[in-house]
Amino acid sequence: RQMCIRDSNAMVTKTGLAYICENVLGRQLSKSEQISAWDRRPLRKAQIHYAALDAYVCVDLYFKFEKLLAEKGINIESLASVLEDISSKALKEEQIQLQQEDNEESKVDQVQEESKEAYRSCLLYTSDAADDLLCVDLGGRRIFQKK
């Protein structure tokens, strides 16, 4: 549902079924019902017509693409199979990427938790030691001074 066009030396991206319909079929597709109250029942006739047209135009686009590809000697079913393979591969790569990001986030969370625990231990040590000493020295740095 995304097409790119050149406009004054800049790449402009247009998206949506209505845009594809207009440029491939040469007809405008009304999107007037797109943001209507779809959760309300019963649906209005205009909503039913909109939904049916949205589905029907996809069939129309399929046949148009099939014809255009046939003119170039390309079988749409073969192309669909290749695109499905590419899509599957991209989906797997995306899932792997998301899994890696989750693992990295998990590691960051673990390090943050360990840092919090070390900080708590330091605070406990400092407050316990401060009861008996004027100051607490951790690794050569004065951390707490009792007044």
C-alpha cells in the first residue's frame, strides 16, 4: 500500500489504497467512512458500501496487475510466490531483530538492577558506618561526613 513518486528532485512517499487506486485504476476511492463509528451496530448503508468497495477494489487491482504483468511476460502467481518468500525472509529477520533488542533490553534491565543493588548496599554500609565514625571512606573518596 505504499508507492513512491519523484517530485522536484525529491522522493515523496504516498501511501494508501485510495492513492494506488487513483494511479493504477484511474479512479478515485472515497475514504469518507474511514473514521466513522465502526463499533456501532447496526452499520449504516454507507459504511457497508465503503467496506465492500474497499474489498472489491483489491480484486480489481489484482486483475489489473495480472494484466500488466502478463503484458511483460510475468506470471502473477510466480511473482506472488517470490514476494511471499521475500516477505517471509523479511519477517524472520524482523523477528530475530526484535528478539535481539529484547535480549539487549533484558541485559540493560539486569545491569540497572545490579547497579541499584550496589547503590543500596553502599547506602546501607555508609549509614551503618556513619553511626560509629565521623566519615566513611570508600576507595579513597569521602562519601559521608557526620556533623
